[in-house]
Amino acid sequence: MRLKSAIWVSAYLRRCQVEGVPVVLRHRGAEEAGAIFIKIDRLDGTADLYGPAPQASFDEDHPIERAFAPVLRERPAASLTVEEKLSRELKFDPDAWIVEVEDRAGRHFLDRVVD
């Protein structure tokens, strides 16, 4: 059984806090299974954006783990580009979660990223 989005986000926020990295929940989505987007603000006008990985990317050995993939081709992208993408995502799916991390090095603290 996959963790509820609310529990996963809570654990992710805590992980960032333990690392001493500023993090904020910008948009609370559906408690059970809302899509989660992670914005990594590099504090220089650029950012990275990660979202749910495509279904084809899931590992058969760990089918219940959440996997993330870069949402934009350009990495890092202009912060404005990332914000426009997030705005479109919320219009399409108001149940999505948005978490924003501030880290100059671009660390995301995600356990599984599929490129």
C-alpha cells in the first residue's frame, strides 16, 4: 500500500528541516493521493521542478515507492518558467501538492529521481 500524499509530504518537510534547508508547503492537495510537485529554488533566479514519474518508470522490485522525474527539460530553468508550469498544473489538477525548497546547490532530498 502506498503512503498517503499527506504523510509523504509531512515526512519530506521534516527531512528538509533536519538537513537545515528552508522548505515550505505552498499548496495542500488531496490528502489521499494528490500529485506532489517539488520546486527547488536555487536563490539565483533559477529553479528545478520535480513531479510524479511516468508509470513506465516504476521499479517492479519496489512498486509502491514514489518516484519523481524532472518536469522541465531545462535544468535549472528560470523561476518564472517554473511558476508558469506550476500554475498550469494547479489549473489542471487542484488536488496537487506543491512543496518549495530553497537550496543554492539544488539538493532535492528525493529518494528516487528518474531522468
